[in-house]
Amino acid sequence: MIGYEELVQRMNNAYTEKTGIVPDEASDTGIRFRVLAGEVYNLLADLEWLQQSLTPQTAVGEQLDKLAQNGGLERVQAAHAAGRIKFTNNGSSMFGTVLPAGTRCTTAGTPPVLVETLEEADLPTSAGGSTEVAAQAVETGPGGNLPAGAVTALVNPNSYIQSVTNTVAFSGGRSVETDDQLRERLLEKYKQQSNGANPAFYWQLALQQDGVASASVEAAAPAKGEVTVWLAGKGAAASDSTVQNVQKVMEEKRELNVKVHVYPAKTASVSVSVAVASRDGTSPDTVKTAVQETIRNDFQSLKVGETVTETQLCAQIYGTGLINEAKLETGISFPDKSPDTLVVLNGEPEVSFL
């Protein structure tokens, strides 16, 4: 876009060319040119913004949201990770112990992750008596997704509580969808325009439902006039409740004379062991954590019908910038692509050092 000073200079040059007079900056003509150049510059800036806002490739923020809404999509909002907290009594109270909703607990890591209960916890008086209540991470985002046993203490200690833990993993925490992520979904939808009578219609409908991170659709399966939909969450098959909800939605919106089958995606697990040579000056713990997180993220980004390859995985590991060499364990089997299967990571990646 033309800058303000260039606009002023163009006006001055045109004026000089036609009159033979060089306008002084402080003259009435020079001042008029500067005021006019400012207005023209503002107009050009508005036009450039409008042009960028008209296409998903360049639109950002609120304008991208509006384009997505026109395409039937909504930006995925941030969510708290959810799980359950188990409190165990030490038996020192004669009257039992009641912990109100909103009681905060913490992990032992650095930085610690705070979680809070969503309901009152009423513990029995006997030593070792326990109760388990629903809880969620205080902050939204993936940082609240904790493995079982990660929560270890009350933020405000209670002399009647013997122990605190999460018996199941906290999951479902996510950050708000970025412009790049929303743009990718919108452009993918544009590539698969639906007319209500093809697989793209059911694929788009499935992705709009809570708990669905990816989906695969097979038309004329298992027979003509039938559609089969395979669903997955992030890094796992979709839950039974999600499948039931999607089945209900599809039944309400399917076209006439079409039978829709909705199933959780099958899973094919891969155990990953890798030996790495770290760069000088990097601590083994830092390298191990970074490599494990990279492998987990690579698998969690997979969609139904996709797979991972040794080349792809090694590229991601080298991409940490912390290692000089990486060797995957011989014999690791990477599944072939299948429209009904989600490839998942089996347990924690094992990282050793060369």
C-alpha cells in the first residue's frame, strides 16, 4: 500500500509539473496536500482491510469468524479439562469432614496445575474413608490434561485429610481455536462442498458435534442407500455418548431413503521407543520431555483414516532442535491407512540415549 509521505510527494510533484511552482510545506497549498493525503491514506487502509476480510485466506479475528459462520462453522472455544478428585479421611474428626465445591487442589510439578471441585465432598468419619467428586482444571487449555495420580495435595491444607489424588486422568482441556486452525477447517469445507446427498454432508455434520475431533464417512456402505460414519476424539475413539448424540443428529438431518450408521473409530495402537543423541549443553530430562511431547502431539493430531510413518515421526523428533541423532527401535509396526481406523499411541513413548 502507498504510504502517507509518498502520497504527499506525488501531489507535490503533480502540482509542480503543471504549475512550475514547488509548494512549500507550510504554505496553504502544502497544508492542503497533507490533509488530503491523510484522508486518502485512511481510505486506502480501509480498502486494504476490506479486501483482506473478504477471503478466509487473509481474514483474521472477528472477520474470519463471520466467514466461518457463513460456512456453518463456529470457532472452537477454550475448555477446562475435567476429571475426578478422591479425598481420603485420616479419621481424626469425630463429625466427618465436608469440603465445599470450589475446593482447590494442586499437582506437585513446576509450575503446578490447579484443579477445583465442582461439588461438595462429604467424607465419612472413619479413618481411610474416602469420597470422589467431579472437578475441573482452574485454567482452560491443554495444560489441565493430567495423567491419573498427578493431583497430590490441597492448596489450603486440611488436618483431617490424609490424601488427595485423581483416580482418572483429566481430559478435554483445550485452548481457543486459533485463526490458522479455523482457517484450515473452513478451507477444507470449501473443498468439499456438500449438497445434502454426499459424504461431505455427513462429514461436516459430524465435525460440528461436541466430542468429535475427526470423522470418516463411507458412502454406499454397507450397502447402496446407506452411509457409515466413523468418529474419533483427540487421540482416542469417540465416546459412546458422543456416538449416540451424533447418531441422533444424523437421523434428524439425513436425506430421505438413506440409512446412517455411526460408530466409534477402531483404534490401532503403536508403541514407540526411540534412542537419541542430544546436542551439547542440553539436559537429558529436557530432551526426554521434549521428545515425548513431540511424539504425543504427532499422534494426537492424527485423524480417522490417517497414519504415521517412520520418516514423519523422525522429522518431528529432529524438529525439537535438541538432538543430533534419532533411531527408532527396530520392528515398530506402523499401520496402513484405513477409513475406519484411528492410529493411537500405546502408552508413553520410551526415550533412551545413544
